[in-house]
Amino acid sequence: MKTKQPGVRELIKGQLWRLQKRYVLIVALENLCVHFKLMDGPDKTWERTLTGDIDTLCRYLISRDAQLV
């Protein structure tokens, strides 16, 4: 992980992050991208798998004050 910003630990496969009203599940990590799933609540089903840049996802988690569950 290239980002050294405070608040987000290193992303690992299987992590579950809680945002204000959503959850993010880390599905797979590659060299420069991450595959993740979004969910509206703990009792909802997982939506489709999304792909994004690791740095972008880290900035998103920091900006939304995500908590590691």
C-alpha cells in the first residue's frame, strides 16, 4: 500500500469497513487495484463487486471516517 495517511491501516483481503450507512468488504488485492463489495446494511445482501485503485479507496475510507469492523 502506497498511502501513509493516518486513519487507514493496510488493506487486507476479507476486511470489513463500516461507513455511516454502508459497509465495504475487501474481496481481493492486486498490485495496483482492489476488488471490493458495497452493502447498505448488515442485514442486506452484497451488491456487485467493484474494482478501483488502492489509493483512491484509501482516500475514500479516510474521507468517510470508516471504521474497521
